[in-house]
Amino acid sequence: MSTRSSEYIDSPTAAAKDETKSLSKELCCLICGDRSNGRHYGVISCEGCKGFFKRSVRRNMKYACTCSANACKITKANRNQCQFCRLQKCFKVGMRKEAVQKERHTSTIRADRNSGKTEKEMTPDSETAINSLIKNLVAAETLVLSSRSLQLQSGFIGFEAICQSSMRILYSVVEWTVKLPYFSEMTSCTDQMTLLRSCWSELFILNAAQWSPPLNMFPYSTTSNFYLTHPQEVMHHICLFQEAIVKLKKRFIDTTEFSCLKALILFNPDVRGLVNPNYVEYIQENIQCALKQHVKSQYPDQPSRFGYLLLRLLMLRSISSKVIEEIFFTSVLCRRSIDIFLCEAMESVKRA
């Protein structure tokens, strides 16, 4: 909901309105520091934190700190990592619960203009809804897994085979994305491509971790032309890549967890250029809720598992997509960019 300039000034003159518009551009959300377009529920905040606070209050959500310290720093980059500390920050800076309740009295269900979905439809506030969401995510995962005809050979394999396998893995990323519920239902094709372009390398790493044996790039990292000009950068990110694969394998992450992690990466409302970031955030928060419930029910003796999984996402984001592209794909794609390949692959999967 956009906020009118009259909330900030008493004079309705054109000059004052222009001044307020200029001021609004400089306002920062008091919860996460993102750019704010006005005051929501009594506090200058961004659309993301406004929506999060509203949903938390309406559903009477009870969160737990992911690191058990109850003192997570909330920023634009990590605001979706700990819902407990984010909600506490909302209350701390002065967001009013009664403002949400008053708003709900006049409009309990509001359809998202671009998606046609309502908040009620997108809210997994029951066990049935959560199970349905997980079932749909796993179905997309299983469909892609069953279609893979290539498995990596054990032992030593050549660089060319590694690159070809990498292309298969990346194509499976696109297949999974297109078959994923909510993604295929998005009305904005621009948002679909924007989301995929923003996280293809992270999804590639997660998919690579599911292959057996995992990709080992240490013997080939120095063969890249990019290595000749950026040797330290290449080795640093290759080490991070191999470490990520090892840690993901070591924890024995199940198919449901892999599905949820990949969906959390894909549906990132903080990606720049989205036409409808609020809808993307609805999806992401619902998936996070489903993952938390799954971990709680399937691994009751591992209270730190949910937090551990979320930390893996931060680890994946630290790995340079540029290095991944140069090492795995430049020799195969020739002069084509990853963006062009992703676009062509998505169109191919949609036509299939």
C-alpha cells in the first residue's frame, strides 16, 4: 500500500508534495534499513517489513530465534533469516499491533493484483496447507530427478566430461524452476527470468550436491583462462564450492529439505527489478514455514537443524557466480552468456 504525502506534512501545496516525495526517497526502514516509501503501522518502514509485521500479527505467529541468542542484527540482506528477531525489532521501533487489527476489520482478505492470489490462499496456517505445499515442492524435485539420464562416474573423469555434466545439472535447475508451483503461476515473465538469473549459481551448487559422486574441480581450476588473471579469487571460491558440497553431503539433507532450500533461494523478494516483490515474499515466507515444520516433525532430536539449513543459504551466496560461470561453463557456452542460455533453456522447457 503506498502512503500519501499528506501523512508527513499538513500543507497540500504542490511544492510541499514535491518536497515530501524527495524526502520519501531518502527515508530508510527503521527495521531493516531498506528504502521506505512511508509510514506503516506507526513506523517508517519498507513494504517487506510492513507485510511481514501484518502477517505475523494476523496469524498470531510464534517464532523462535534461529541462533538462540535473541539478538540477531536485522538488515535488508538477512531480514528473512530470523523471523523472531525481525518481529521483535518491529515492536521495538514502535509498530502497533492494533493498527493491523483495525485494518483487518475493514478488509480481511485482499487479492494480490498481479497474481490473482489472496493472502488466505497463500497462507500455510494449517497442517493440511503445509503438507500440500511440501508435496508440490517434492513433486517438482522428483520429476526432475527421474528425468536425469546422466550420472557422474566414480573416480577420475576428464575436464570435458565435467563441463558436460555441469551443463546437465544447470539444465536440470531450469527444469525444476519451470515445474515449480507458484513460479509457473507467476503472471510476470520478467519476474520469472529476474529470479532465475539472480540465483542460478546457488541452485547449481545445490543440484551438484545431490549428484553422486560430487563434482571435484580442484584438478581443473587452473586450466581456466580466468585463473591466469585472477588466481587467488578462483582458488578461494573453488575452495568455498568444494566446502559447500562436503557440508551439504555430510548433513544428509533429505529431498524435502533440498526442495525447500532451493525454493527459498529462488523466491527472493530482495532481488532488484522485481515487478511484484510482495508476492515473492509471501511465497518465501510460506516455504520457510513449511521447512521449519518439516524439520520439527522429522528431526525432533535435532533442534539446531533448521538454523543450520538456513546458514547453508548464506554460505552459498558467498560463492561468486562469475567464478562458477568461468570454471564450469565458459568453454562449453563459447561466446554465449549464462543469461542467454537460461532464457533459451526456460523457453525450451516450457515448450516441452
